[in-house]
Amino acid sequence: MALFENAAATYRDNVALECFGQRMTFAALEEKSRAVAAYLQNELGVKKGDRVALMSPNILGFPIAMMGILRAGACQVNVNPLYTPRELEHQLQDSGAETIVIFSGSTPVLAEIIGNTPVKRVITIDLADGGDLSLPSPAVDGRLSDTIALADVLTAGAGMPHAPVDITGEDLLFLQYTGGTTGPSKGAVLNHRNLVANVEQFKAFIPDAATPAGEVVVGALPLYHIFGLMLMLSYVSVGGRMILIPNPRDIDAFHAAIKDAGITVFPAVNTLFAGLALHPGTKEVDFSRLKVSIGGGAAIIETVSKNWKALTGQHITEGYGLSETSPLLTIVPLGVADFTGSCGLPVSSTDIKLLDENDQIVPLGERGEICAAGPQVMSGYWNKPDANKAAFTSDGYFRTGDIGVFDEQGYLRIVDRKKDMIIVSGFNVFPNEIEAVVTAVEGVAECACIGIPDEKTGEAISIFVVKKPGAQIGNEQITAHCRKEMTAYKMPRKITFVEELPKSAVGKILRRELRDH
């Protein structure tokens, strides 16, 4: 927490955050987060290492709660505010979180499953928390009893003592959940050193876009996603101002928030860049101070980058990383003017090697699994010793599951995925989860899930379904069940009914044949 506290002292009167037109200085963020930390310690008994879940969109309450959680010495469990009850239940059970800070609009989901989780204490966030405006928020679900509003936490905590916690680099910072290839999602254990290292690695590669007290950053990437989190910490550390975008799909509100802000850094996923580049209203945004646009989460399509350059004068700078690596592993240096179609160069203190199936390094120009070592790489998955053995090489390199090629200039290109993971608008989707949900539909004998190319989202979910004999089911029943069980980006875009699925001699479904099909 020294990173935040030093920034708060150095840039005390500078604006740290902006949302719904309201601004919050570093001093105010320090004061409010201290109140949250004091309340967690004194009233709720939160101790160093305890897991506290945070489930909120990009509103002022998120960074206030986050900094308070971390200043109390707790480990933050990042939760997508659009998760369904099934998804939330698993994450709370697995992490063991007994406290959750949650957006009021997400409380109906929590109410469905709270009895099946360790959660004992619920703090609710409203849209207006942290600001001076009166903004209507969804009501807290009446099935939840003894909840406390963040506004009341701030008032009560202001009068309580905060006991600074002795934090080392090895102490828990985040549990960042990522899809499981052979079962439910796993929590990547990220410590303080991992994130501090990645913050410094990121700033070292784009020094001209990390000017102290000189940057205005678009905060459209979800803060519960590790890329958005790392970027927020990076720009907090240099006194930057981040404009939080609660709902990037509301393009009119998005334009209004950034139009005259003098933005200098624009991180986003391919989908958002594509939509904004084609929207006529984006031409009214002032891009005169823009230094860099950073694409992450999924590959940037060259056409999208060309359209973005026509609008802003700059191509999109690509990077590559994973939840398990805090996330950044490689990035195209800031001075490269043209679109490269690559993920860039490894960041400082990071070693990447490409291995064949026998764990031997492949010759330059040949394909191999990307394996990475560096100070930003996680220590392992939460309570998953067997998964950890498979996740690392014998000499400690993390196996990403992605297949890459290095060119003669040292630039890395992703050419395939060893895992069956699908990337939809920058979010990882693992087929086994989709298949488990679809197979639970009455009348489905078995199914298989693959990713298919999609101009808007990069990839989309396609499932192949085998019906039980005599079953009368169609797309409607499957879609309705999936909508109940999974968040929107996991929804199947295409459903195909087939007589049988291609399988190996031992009965394994051959997804590659389905892709060819």
C-alpha cells in the first residue's frame, strides 16, 4: 500500500478519479479509504490475509472500497458484477470470503445463494457513494438482512482508528479468478510484489505516457478485470486522473465523459475500439492530447486499428498477458508508429521461452507454447496443488497454454491456443463450463463448445448439441437456461443440433474437427 499512500501524499490536491461528472482528489480517496479500512478492522474484525470480495461496476465506490480493503491488510477477491448466482456461489465458496462489498444492483444475485456461502457480512455500494450528487440506485434486495451501506461505513469509519498493517511483497493482494480447463474457475494468487512489479514494468515501457500528474486515462476496462486494475494502480502511482466509465455500452454517456477531458491514455478491448471508431459521435471527442491507445484482453484486428488511426491519428498498441501474470507479459513499445499485428516485446525482468511438446525450446521462427517467468507471475492457484503442478514447468516457468512465435526482432505473435479457451470481447471463456451448463438442460444428451470468428467480439460461442432419443428441445430452451446460469458474454451465439460428436478412440470430443466442420 506504500504505492497508494505515497501517491496520495505527493498528489494530494490533484484529481484522482472522475465519474458521472464528479471528481475526487487523492486526498479525498485517502480519507475515505482510510475510513473503510478502519471500519473493516474495528467493526467487522477483518484481519491481515482475510479474503474480502468486491463486486461492483466502475463507480467511485469501487476504488474507495478497494483501497480500504487493501489498507486493512485483506486480500481482495474480484467479482464480475454481472455474474449469475451459480458463478458467484462458486467464487465465494472457493475463496472463503466472509465479507462482500457489493453494488446494490447485484444484491438479488447474492440473495439467491448467500446461504450456501461463507459470507457473514454485506456492505452495499450505491451509484452516488463517494460523490456529492444524488443518484438513484437499485434497491438492496429485501432478502438480505443486516446489510450496511458504504455511505454509513464512511461516516462511522471516519471516527475509528486505523491500524496500519505491516505488508510484505509476499502477502496476498488479489484472488483473480480465471476459467478452468478441467473444472470450475480457479483463483490466481497475486501478491503485492506481483502487482507492484507489473506497474513498474508497464510504466518503463511507455515512459512518455506515464508523466507525473500529466495523464488523463479512460477507465472503461472493468476494474474487476486484472488489466483494468493494474492500469488504475499504474496511473494512481504517477498522480494521473482516471475517468471511470460505468457502462461502456452507453455510448452517449461515454462520449460526454471523455469529449473535452483531454484524454492522454485510452486502454480498451478490440470490441470497444471497433464500436467507437464506427460511431459518428466519436468524431466530436478531443483526441489532440492522446499519447497511446492500448489494446488488451484479445487480439486487435488490423482493420480496427486502421479505423482508429483515421480517427485519432494513432494505431492501437497491443499487449499480451493473463490473469496469472498480473497481467502484462509483453507490449509493443510506445515509439513504434505502425500496426505490428504482434504482442510486442517482453517487458523488463521477464523471460519468455517457447517450448515444444517435450519441453524443449523451439528454434527461432517456430511455434511453441509460451512459458513465462518474472516478478509479475503468480505463485499459484488458490488451494489447487494439483493444478499448480500442471501450470508450471520443472524450472518454474508458467505455462500459458498459448502458442506463439518469435520473429527476428524479438516480437511475439500468438498463433494458436493449446487450451480450448475462447476469448469473447477480451473475456476468457472455457468450453467445459458452457458444456456443463448446456448438458444440464433436460433432453440434452451431450454437447461440445467451440469458438468461432466474430467481427464484433473477436470470437463467439458456438455449441453442437446431441439430443436424447425422442427429446423435443430447441434453441429457445437452451438459450433460456444459459441466460439463467451464465453472464452475457458466455452465451452461445450459435446452436447446432447434430446426430453425434466426433470423438477419439478413448471417447474424447475432438473440438478441432468441429472447428473444421
